[in-house]
Amino acid sequence: MPHYDWIIQGGHVIDPKQGIDQLMDLAILKGRIAAVEMAIEKGQARECFDAQGMIVTPGLIDLHIHGYPHVTPLGIDVDHYCLGRGVTTAVDAGSAGCDTFPGFRHFAVQPIRTRLLAFLHISRAGLAFSTRTGNDDPGELESKKLVNASDCVECIEANRDLIVGVKIRLSSSIADQGRNEAFSYQAAQEAAADVSLPLMVHHNFSSVSMEDCPGKMKEGDLYTHCFHGYPNTVLKPQDLQLLACVAQARRDGVLFDVGHGMGSFAWPVAEACIAQGFWPDTISTDLHSLNHEGPVYDLPTVMSRLWQAGMPLQEVIRASTLNPARAIGWADRIGTLEIGREADITVLERNRDPLELEDCHAQLRTLPQRLVPAAVWRNGEPFPITHPKRLPNPECYPSALEWRSKLVVSDPPSGSPPPPRPSGT
Ligand SMILES: [Zn+2]
């Protein structure tokens, strides 16, 4: 009689929580991780997955996605773009506010297989009528009447099983030309402090200074979109050195999250930060309906970009498993392959076909290798892997180029000498 439901055999297991970084076998029984050993006999399980040559990790966690389709214009099919790419837990970054959260639980969370959690937007409408910042559409902070810290707190208290923090977007274009930004930022900080949960902040083209954000964020708060090249970038554009207030914020315990998105990942910013030892704490996609078929694609593609930019593979995996679990206070449930945990497991292939890959501005790098999802189990059950329609997808280059002129840190025009590389610290 087979003892286990599944064995994942011969893979290179990387589990930063347990300090595992070697070839091992894994067994699943009744939805839980039942064994992690040097060798488990094939005959002991009903089914076996051969992971030879592959990397086996705790189920990936994407800390910033938009997963409230049909109700918000940015919403995506979460199972297709998250679980199908190896992400067993996704955290929605503010698609719902207190007035729209009941629908989020009912229509977004309950019907899907991906574990979906949420940061609650400080705007009571969430992103119901908002898309990307910087356009002429109305934004979620256009009126101060949309912001109420105590209603936000009340909603969080009633939904602590799903809500893991508060979200705000600080961009002048969505806040009555900046007039409501400081007010809303303060309300979001008050709400987060009241419930003792982190505040996730999006901050670009904002009237709020870097000294106030991330400068006045609290320990455990998340500064997302940390590698964008627009005004409010974390680097001094002249010499690509990290801003002193950003380095201080990290020392104060503020967490820096990638939140790649449609405009928030620039190769030269990521490379300069990583060369100075400023790795992101968490790697996330900001997947939404305008970037899911490029330039983001999925979390393994974003992880591959950080690997390419100089972050060691083990750290890339830590920032996509253990660190996000800790950031949302869920490290006792997810982010590791410890025996007895729910069996959320991801298998990644190391694809060694060189690939020319764009950032958000059609700036290109040639990746000698990258991570591609090969298999995934959520709560012990496998889910079919899905693939981007095209990767890379030049169809998204024209809109990417549109925003390139707004960059303060970018690749030099082709033919000119490379930019100065900052010295490591
Ligand atoms: Zn977002």
C-alpha cells in the first residue's frame, strides 16, 4: 500500500527558513508536507514527479498583485497568472476598499484555488474606478470624502482572516493634483497603526517628499515599486548612489518591495541598487490587466530579472517565499517546506536558452538563464502550469517607450558609453 499521495523526487530543494539548499525528496500526504528526506522510495507514493535538474521551493508568494476582476479594471484571472505560474499565495494590493471588500471575499477569494489575501485600500472604493496613475482617469483619492481611517479599521477588524495590511497610492494625478496626498497618507498611517498591520505605499510622481516617504514610514511597512526610474527614484540620478533617507529607512526596518508593474522596474536602477548591496526585501509583480502579457508576465520572470541584475539565486528565492510570509505575519503558515505545513510547493526549471528581456521601458538585457515554472501543488493538489502568449512580447514596447522620456535614470542612448557604475558598499 503506498504510504504517500505524492513524491517529488531528485530536485534541488531550496528552503531558506530551514537552511536547506541541496538535492532532496519531498512527500505529500493528505494535503500536508509529510517528509523531506535524502531519498524516499518511489513505490511509497501513489504518484511521483521527477524533479531531477529542477529547483524545488516553498510555494511562491507574490506580495503585490491585482486580483479583483470584473469589479476593478486592473483585475486579472488569479489562478491563470499566479497559481499557474507557481504562486500559491497572492496578496492583492488595494483593489478593494472598505465599501467593496465584501464582494472581494465573495467573488475574488472564494471561487479560486490560489490563496488570495489582501491589503485594504485606504480609499473606501479601492481601485473600483482607477487604473494606472499618471493618466486623465479619476483616481481613488480625488475627494477627501473617499478616505476614512475608522471605516478602514472596522473593515479590517471584521476580516482579519484575509486582510494583512493597508494600501495607499501616492501619486498627484489620482489625488486632486496632489492636494489630498498628505491627508490620505496620514489617514493610512493611522489606520495601519490602529490595527498593528503594515502599510504598503506606492510612491511616484508624488507631492510627498522622499524624506516623508519612505523617510517617515514605520518598521515593517512596505515601500513598493522600489526600482522605478522616475522622479522619486531611490537613487540620486547624477551618480546612481542610494539616497541617504532610503538607506536610513532600511535601517529603521522599512521593507523594500519590487512591485514590478507596468512602469516600476528599470534595469539600471535595479542593477545600481544591487551593486550597492541594496537588495529588495520582497520580490513582487504588481500583475494587472495592462501588464500580464508583458512586460511583467509572471513572478518567476520577475525573479529571473533580479537574478540577472546580480542578486544570488538563494536570496531571490528567500525574497519570494520566506520574506513575504514574514512581511504579512504569515510565517507560521506559509513560506517554508517544514513537515506538517500545508503542501504549497513550486518546482522551477532553469531554462538555459539565452533570452533578450525587456524592463518596463523596452530597455533590454540578455539573460543567460532564467526560472520557468514546471509544476505546482496548492494544499497538496497539483494545478496545471500556464504560459505567457509571447515572451518577450514586443507588442508592449510602444506603450513602454511612451513613458521612457519621463525617466530620470535610464540606459544611455545606444552608441554612447555605459553609465557610471556605483562603487559597492
Ligand atoms: Zn499595484
